[in-house]
Amino acid sequence: MSGSKSIPAITDSDCLQAMDHLYAYLDGELGDHPETFAIVEHHLGHCKSCFSRAEMERVLNERLKESGKGDAPDSLKKRLRKLMNNL
């Protein structure tokens, strides 16, 4: 037998652990937790399903940020003022 190592199977608990930290990972909030960051990075590098989910969430976050950069239409501002005055 050659000295090659077998790749450990990815379990549901590995995916759950990675997904528990996914949003903090994507938002760059794991700077104070390098071990958690490394676990998530490693998992995303080996699990196609979780990587796909992380990419979808990342793209969604980017699109949401882009869509929120403009001013609200005047009609919406008027409706909000009217609603707030009625409180």
C-alpha cells in the first residue's frame, strides 16, 4: 500500500457546523475566531453543496447591497411620511 491518506467523509454535522457560521464568515466577522474561520474555509473547499450555498448567499448579499445604494422614489417617501404622521 502506498502512503496516501484517505479523504475523510463529510458528514451532516460538518455541514451544520459550517452553516452555523456561514453568515459571520461571509460578513467577515470571524477575524477574532481564526479556528472557526479555518474550519469553515476548509469545509467549503471540500463540500460542493455548502460551497454552492455560500456562493449563492454571497451573490445575494452583493445584489442586496447594490440595490440599496439609490434614493427611494418620491412617491415612497410621501407614503412613509403620511404613515408616520398617522401614528
